[in-house]
Amino acid sequence: MWRFFKAFLSIVVFAGINFATAAAPRKPNVLFIAIDDLNTRLGCYGFDHISSPNIDKLAQEGVRFDRAYCQYPSCGPSRTSVLTGLRPQTTGMINNRMSFRELAPDAVTLPQLFMKNGYYVARVGKIFHQRVPLDIGTSGADDPASWQEVVNPRGRDKDEEDLMTIYTHKLSITNTMGFLKAEGEDTEQTDGKVVDETIRMLEEHKGESFFIAAGLYRPHTPYIAPKKYFDLYHLEKTKVPELPSGYRKTVPEAALSSTADWPNFGTTEDEARDCILAYDACISFVDTQIGRLLAAVDRLGLRENTIVVLWGDHGYHLGEHGLWRKNSLYEESARAPLIFRVPGLNPASHDSLRIVEFVDIYPTLADLAGLVPPDELEGTSLRKLLTDPAADWNRPAFIQTLYVDVPGYSVRTDRWRYVEWGTRGDKGVELYDQLMDPQEMHNLAGSNQHRATIKELKELINRNWPSNQEP
């Protein structure tokens, strides 16, 4: 009798072990979506005329960070900061011509952390820096050590660049103000192919833990999208931002240096309007591709175990301050979309007004996945804000740039943006009251009324960039 009882007990224990193993939660997947040169010109960020229903829906299902700031408003340095969790002054990565591996050879990148913890890790398209459109179809300045699988799609947009309308013939094709209302289907474009390949990876690896990065190329110039997306917008309703009389004399010369032929690279108002509309068309095109990708997540039953993070690598000017593209330290250039959708978290609201930095993305994903990140990371996990978007949070954002030959350093607090150009501001200083002047059109740096505020913000600048503040 005892022999039979022991056999029965063994079966129960064995079944219990199997049950416990089967019930153990799988590590969360990560779908990491990077969008090149995407600013906050989205419906969910208050641009009601923009058709971006899929990104808007993602924001409604997760947490949208209203005030998220890159560390450097240029593709290569910003992406390096996100993917290493380190600030530009730490890696030394301060322009697109550098290789971060030569500067920080021992850095453990975000995808490497997941790979070391048993994840399938892959990318499609632009995640580390690639020159667009020159590097489309190639790996560009990628980091091979960060991936187990890489796909570099190339669509008909790359092959039809000679069909573009171009208004700035003196600029390289990576910077030009030019567009193409493309023929054909979405899936013939490079970004359509990025999504096709990402969906393939999801299908092939849905049964294992994965970190899959999808890097879309538009709305980076040249603005190319199927014609139907241009038809969503009306030229007569497309406006070029206006500048007050004498504006240029109110700001340091370096503040406007990112657009050498100022304003708007010398284009006419009608030409600038064409390009703004083309940028909007590219946003809607990309949004449709995001919709396809998120639909695949649901179709494959992955929603309940997949963290989705969507971000634009920096902001983008469309005539504000007379500027175009990025590389400035104004709000339009430094601020970019950041959205997390995390299974199992039930946020108190879906919008956070707290100031966060892109250097926070790495520690956040490590925290959410239960991974131990490198000690040297310089951001902080946003888990607290993903649960309670209005939680106490008092961290400023630091942004720097170097365009032409004058470095710029900016700190963004809840109310203020303070900027120093050169060494200790010897090339100019700016101060903007974000509450009263969200467009940053009135430089208060020369006002005695704000001397105490400037002193406080200057101390923050000095602490964050001590090596750049020597006399």
C-alpha cells in the first residue's frame, strides 16, 4: 500500500513541478520602434489636422510623454545616447561622422543587454545611424555586435530619387528640401518593406522572448510617400510660421546657425509650404505602417507579453524661428515623441507632463524586463511614471549641440529653457519662459528681473558639463 502511495505522490509532485514551470511567466518581449526625424506633429500631441490614427491609438493604450527630450538633436549622437544609456559628453559622440564603438568600445548597448539575457535580438532598418537616403539598403554606421539578425530593406523611393521636386539644389540630398508624390503601393517603399520584414520576424520568433527593433526612414528628407498621403492635406491650409519684425537680432547668431541660408534655406513661402505638406504626408504614410505592425502583434497573440516603445530620434523644424530640420536647441528640435505600451501596467492616465530624457529609455526597458543594466547608465527608469504619469518627478532635461563651430548647452526645466553658446555663454545666452512663451520667441536673458533664475539654471549647466565650462 505504501509503495502505491509513494508512486501516487511522485506523480503529483512531478505534475506540480511541470505545472509550475508551465505557469512561470515568460520574459516580456520588446518591440522597439524608431522613426527618423519624427517631431511631435501628431494628433496625440495636439496637431488635430494630422492623420495619425495608429500612433494616436498606441498613445491612448499606453503612456504618452508630452515632454520627452533627446540629448543631442542629430541622428547619430541621439541614437547612440538612447542605445548606450550614456550622454554625448560621456561617449564623445557629437556628430554623425563618428563611430561610437571607436569612442566607447566597452559600452553594452540596449540590444546587447537583452541578447546577453537569452533574447532573440534583431533589427530592420535604421536603428543606429545611417545617412538617409544615401545608406538605405545598407547597414551604414551600424553596430554588428548588437544584433543576431539584420535586414536592410531598399524600396522604390531610393530608386526614384531622380523624380523628386527639389527646391534647394545647393544642399546635399540628405538635407535637401525636396519631395516626391510616389506611384505604387506602400509595400514598395522602403518603410513598407521595413514593416514586412519586422512582421516576418515576429511570426518566426513569436514562441521565444525577443527584442526586435524596427527603424523607419520617413519623414526624414527627402519627403517621399505614395501620392494618396499627400491628398490628405490641403496646401491652402498649410502655413509657414511667422517671425516678428527684427527677430534675428534678439537671439545669438549661433542659435540660428543650423539653417545657414536663413530663413528656411532661402525657399519661397510657397516652396516651404509644399515641403511642410510633404512632411505631413510622410507622417501619415509612416503611421499607416505602424498600424500594420501593431495589427500583426495582435494577430499573433503577442499583445499581452510585448512592450511597445515608439520614439522619434529628435525633433524637427518646419520654419519655426526661420529654421529647418534639426540641430538647434529650441523646443521643436529637442522635443520628440515617446510612447510606451506596457502589458500589465494600468496607468492612472495616458499622458505624462513630466520632463523626461531619451537617456531614460534604456534603464526603463531593462527595469520592465527584469534585467540588470550596466552600472554606468546615466538615465533613470520611468516605471514610476508609467504607473502614475503625474507622480512627483523633478528631473530636468539636458540637450547639447555643435553645429558649424560653436557648441551649445541647454537645460529644460518645468518652466524654463536656458541656453549657453560657446564657453560659459561667451557666444550668447538665451532664457525662455515656457509658461508665458511656449514658442520661445522672447529671449529674457538680458532682463535683470530673471537674474536669480539664470543663476540657478547656470549652475545646472555647469554641473552637467563641467569640462565644457572652463574659462
